Amino acid sequence: MHVQDSHWSPASALAAGGMTMSAAGNGRDTSRTTPLRVDAQRNLEHVLRAAREVFGELGYGAPMEDVARRARVGVGTVYRRFPSKDVLVRRIAEEETSRLTDQASAALGQEDEPWSALSRFLRTSVASGAGRLLPPQVLRVSVEDGASGPRVPQQRTQPGTTELRLVPDQPVAVASVPAVGAEDDAGTSALLEVVGQLVDRARAAGELRADVSVSDVLLVIATAAPSLPDAAQQAAASARLLDILLEGLRSRPA
């Protein structure tokens, strides 16, 4: 026996189908608008996460195709969000610089003991893996270091590639450091400022070697986060290496 629904109306039928009267009149299905925005945001998050992983493991010389494969999207999707690799690298580098600045500020504000503040910053930043993503301009920024002049941990481009490799700390002319954008420069300056405060406090307390500079601290962050296939081994190796490096930074009685 057929029972008629007394509440049925054209308007309610359209609403149940996910369309409004206005949308129906215009011939548009608005039910897909929000899901598309959600999908686009999810793809962006996947790409950024994959870029951090790939660049952290292989360096900023890794190709965009590797990022796309890790994100499980087409390379065209990556390029729609980031029209060039430089744009993606800049985005990741800016985020990691900001992340390190926040970690340094937290250590500075929450630890009363100068050495505890510095070591907390180093342990937190190394554990987060941010050191593997330090942007080239941060590693190239000159830091005055007494009579010895600027001491800068550099990154060198390998012949025939665009991959950047960390090379030993050595004196360089300030003029040889490439110019960076205003936003990059502001982010770098903020990081150097707060890390400089951590270094100055530890040095003034007699707990940090007098010859240790901000660039040395950044070098520790960049080298104490090895990329190993096993997460547990990587954490253990990072912790052990950082313990050794921290001992090398500490001041010793004459």
C-alpha cells in the first residue's frame, strides 16, 4: 500500500539533494564546493609534509618528483601549489626558521640557568629534525667572532647539481654571501637574535667556551640530526651525537 508523505514539497526535495532553490534555478550544484576546498587543503598539507621529509633526508637538491611521490599526488598538483621548486624550498625554509626561533624563545623564557636554556634549545631542535632543514641563508649569515672575523658554516653546491652540502666552518668575505629577500632576512635576523641571547648568557655565566659563536650553535643543529631509516636508531644516534657535541661546547676550568 502506498503512503504519501504529507511533508513532501519541491523545496524539501531540493534541500535533501544538497541543492538550494537558487542553485537549482542557476543550474549549479553547490554541494561540491566545500569538499573541493577540503581536498585542496589536504593536498597542500600532504605536499608540505612530504617536502619536509624528502628535503630532510636528501637535502634541498631533491627533485620535485620525489616530493610528489612521497605525497602520493601528481607532480602537476605540486606545481599548481608551488610554481617553482624555489618557492617550495622558501616555504619550507621559512617555516623551519620560524620553528627554530620559537624553540629558542621558549628555552630562553622557561629556563633560568643559561646552560640549561642553551642545551634545551639544542636538544629540542635536534629532536624535531629542524636542523636538517636549516635554510642556506641561515647557515651563510656572518657572525662576528672576535679578531678571527666572520665564521660561517657554508653550504656548497655540488658540481652539475643544485644540491647544497654543508662544508666546514671557514672565514669568508661578507660580500660573498648572496643577498636574500626581505622576509628571509627578517626571519633569519629573528632566529640569530634569540640564539645570540642564549649564547651570550651561557658565555657570560662561564659555562660556554669563549670561542663558540652563534654560527657554531647552528652548525651543531645542522649536523646532529642524522637521517637514518629506523626512527629509533635515528633518535638514539641524534641523542648520542648531541651529548658529545654539548660536551665540546662547555667551558672547562683552566
